Amino acid sequence: MAIGRLFHIIHLTDDLPALEAWYDDVFSVRRGFLDHHYMEGERRDASLVLLGDSVIEPLAPAFRVDDWAEYPLGRFYNRFGTHWHSIAWYTDDAGEIWQRLTDAGVRVYIEGGKLTDTRPGPDSAIMTHPKDTLTQLEFMRPNGVVEENDPRLKPDWDPNWWINNHPIQTPGLAYTTVLTKDLDRAEQVYGELLGGTVLHKGSSELTGTDDVYVQVGDTVVQLSKPNTDGTIAAADFEKNREIHHAAAFKVLDLDKTKEYLEEKGIKTVARDDQTLISDPATTHGVPFRWTTWDVPGGPRDGK
């Protein structure tokens, strides 16, 4: 399967204007990819913004539309509230991925939460059932508007802008975290089924988790099983079970990052020598981590 570049991770909110203004103010995110866009088939409003070379999709159900709660994003919001929602990648052939997933018993959907039992064409966008892949995953071929507007695909794209011009000196995601109750099953899904590469296994006293790091496409997914009560990960798992939990961004200087975030009203709830965790109450409801650590063998290792 040709799974390639990260398309986006979704930050779902109930106040999209406030969330977008926050990303603009705190991170000077790059725009022009997709701005303030309504998708009728999903009953949602969203933008795509870049922080380093990673795309975040601030998104909210279209609350002004009468039937917003009947669609998948509305149902997710009513169950989980403000939360990280899903991970999406570019692919050369969504049909090929659909075939492999459905052969393994994974339920696959198209726009609007419609289950599809017919192999879609290569240019389709497909989404998994979150219970089958621990969180929802999306795969699509970069074509049309996406290919035309993605700043990373343009010749003047500078992935080092934040390193050279912003207090958050980040090249982008170090990894993004998915919580699981079964690391063996999670590794099978993200490694064997999706063709990912297992890079590292370990445990973290800071996050209170046992972890497996798998590179899927150009992105490292941290599969985490909470092992300690009283942590953010444990609380999220207790409330929401298996779910997309956190986003960890690589930074060059942890102390400077902490100082800048505090200037912006973002509190640190825990840290060690390599990683700090921001208080979700000060980051629009979702856990962010900031780390100088490189996942061994990963795409940022040594860079």
C-alpha cells in the first residue's frame, strides 16, 4: 500500500472562530490551504492550517444546520466533546487500501458516514470505523483542490520557517498518540495491516504509558496503553477508551518553548528533561506535547 504524507490531524471544537484565532495567534500557522470551508456531505466547517510541515484541521460540526447531529462528526462531538478526532494520510490508491482493510474485516466509509462494500476508485477518500482501527483513519489521493492548494507541494514551501522565525522552533510533529487497551492488537493494525514500521518500544513515566512507535507513511503514531492512574492519558482512556489522544511537536529548546507558551496562557502540567505536556484546559481541550526527543529511526531522528 502506498501510504505517504500526512494529510492532517483533526482538532474538533465547539467554537471554530476562537480555535482558529488561537492557532493564528499562538503559532502563526500558514493558511491558504483550505479556509473557513463548509462541507455539505459532512455537515462541518473547517480550515487546514500548517504548523511546521504538519497540517492540523480545526473543525466544528455545522451547528447552524438542523441535522448536524445526525452526521458522524456531530455524533462524535456529542459523545466526546472537544477532542483530537482522527488521522488522515495521502495515498496513491484509496481503492487498494480499501481492499486490504475490508479483507481484514475493517469497516470502511465514504463521505457522510456511508458504509461502502464496493471497491472505490483510486481518487476516492475513505475512512475507517474507529472501533476497528482504534481511531478513525482517512486516506485520500492528493488531487484537484488539495494538490493545487497544499503549500507543501509548492516550489516556494519553506518547512524551516518556524525554526528560523518563531519562538516555537518546530519542524512539525514528532508523533501523534492513539490510546489502546491492547498494544499487540494495535501494533498488528498499524504495523502489519497498514504496512507501518515499528521503530521503538518503551514506557514513559511522564505520560504513564507503555508505548509502541510505528511509522505509517511519513508520520509516527505512538500507540499507548495507560499504566498509571492520575495522568492525562489515563483520564482520557477511562472516559473515552481507544481514541486519538495527543499531538507531540518536535522543538529545539524545551525551556524557551515553555516560556513562550506560558506567555500565551498555556500552562505546563508535567515535564521531564525532554518533553513537556500542556494543560488541555489551556489548549482548547486537547493534549499537546512538546519534545526534543527523536523517535529512534523515525523521520526526525538526527535532524
